[in-house]
Amino acid sequence: MKSVFARHGIPSKVRSYSGSQYGSAEFRQFAESWGFTHTVSSPHYQQSNRLAERFVQSVKKMLSKSKQDGKDPYIAMLKYRNTPSENLDSPAQLLMNRRLRTTIPTIKNRLKPKCAEERRGIKKVIRELYDKNGKLCENKEDIINIVRYFYKDLYSSQKIENNRILDYLENIKLNKLEEADWVHLNPIMTTEECYKNTMDFQNNKTPGIDGLGKAFYVKFWDIIGEDLTEVINNIYLMRELR
């Protein structure tokens, strides 16, 4: 640990599992003299413990395979440190902000240090924006004003003339539909239509609280199809669900 600190500097905090070597008086004295705080992972927080164990297992497996194949274990460690993990940069990129040169040919620009925060900041910069009139603006002040006025209009409220709306609704005159027209425009659902809509259900999804999915209706449609159609039409005609 001292050799690592000598290469990369002393961290402000060291986190480890609660092994006996980390609870010794010698280690406490080491932490005090080197000026870092030592914390241990909770034995009840299994996620962090499993993550550390998985890392150790991966390294052991990698070193064992290198030994079996007669390859240099340091090359294997180099490749591991240069490989990005899920949703994260590689250990080398996290530590040195650059990729490491390995036995695999790579572009020279990737070996130069790059600040990850700076890269993320550049991606978040708006370099051009269209205003509400469709004009493309590239000036910084114009872009700021476009964003400012957009949110100002978005969250501003307008006075609603309630009296005018009520007068319109009370005095509106609409011709009522004849009974025949209403029946024509609002026909009851046929069994074929109900079947087609049922087949549009997503797989492994339940349309209701009964927990019955599409597979149930497909399997037993010949038995429940007509009854299900009748239930849906009664709900529609009665305008209520019981």
C-alpha cells in the first residue's frame, strides 16, 4: 500500500472490508502517520462486499489463466487496467485520464491525457439554437436569451376570462343527434373486433388487476370470447364498471 501511495499520492480516505489486518493497531498507526481516514464496508451491505469479491476473483482467474498459457501475468494486468467496465472508463482512464499503450496497436491520440470532466462539459455546451421564428442563432448571448424566454413563456400563466367562457357554454346551440344517427355512430363491439383488440395486447403484460395476460385470452378465447364481448358492451351501454 505504501508503494501505491508513493506512486500516485496519499488518498484522503481508504475504504476496505473489515479484515483483521485492517483492524490492527499497526494499521491504525499507519493511517494516522500518513494522514488518511480508514473506513470499512458494512457487513450488512452485501452489494459492496460482492463487488470487491468479484474483482478479486476476476484477477485470480486472469493470473491463473496466464500461468496455464505460459504468458506474462503483467501483460494480462495491463490489458485488464486498460479495459473499460460497464458504464465506466477503464481503471487507467479513471486514474490517468488516458489509455495505456499495450501490445495491441492503438491510435497515438488516445494515449494523450484528456480530462473526463472537460469532455463531458464540452458535450453539454449548446453551440447553436433555433429561436421561435426559426432563425438559427450561434451567438452565446442570443442562445441564452432563447432559453430564458422559452422557460419564461413555459411557466408563465395567462389570465383566463371565465365569464366569457361561461357565456359561450350557456348560450351554445348544438343540434342533437337523432337516435338512428347515434346508433350508427356508436355501434356495439362485435366478437371479431374484441378478438382483434385482445390480440393487440403486449406479451407478458396484464391489462387488468386480475393478473390475466394475453396468453390466457388466446388459450381460452373459444370459451370466453362471446361472454367477454357481451361484458364489454354492457359496460359501454351502462356507462359504468361494476
